[in-house]
Amino acid sequence: MKKAKIYIPNKSPMQSGLGKTSKWILEFETKDSTVNPLMGWETSTDTLEEVILKFSTKEKAIDYADNNNILYTVIER
């Protein structure tokens, strides 16, 4: 089963207002990362690591996760 976390991102240190912090993010969690022996970079065969979904409300993000059998954790700030 896929695992994900649902949260609102913190504002950037370079940002004075609260713009771009009203969207809820669903970000998949993967534990498949390894270190590439040739370059020393962190690599993974799981492409879900790169997927970040944005939702206007927490409820829409939770509904999406429930409908797609995604085990999720909601992180409140």
C-alpha cells in the first residue's frame, strides 16, 4: 500500500506574507532510496517520490487518498 503525508507547507524564509501556503499538499513517502556508487547521488526506482499533488482543502486531499487506497498521515501546523 502506498503511503503519503498531507500537509500545508510552511512559508519560505524569504516570504513575508502567507501567499502559496493555503494549498494542501499530498506527498508520497518512499523508503527505496539508495546511494549511487558511481556518482554518490541518492537514487530511487520509485517514481512516486517525485509526485506532489496540491488540493484546495484538506478534505479533498483526504478523499483522494481514500479513493486511491493511499495510507496517509495528516500533519497539522
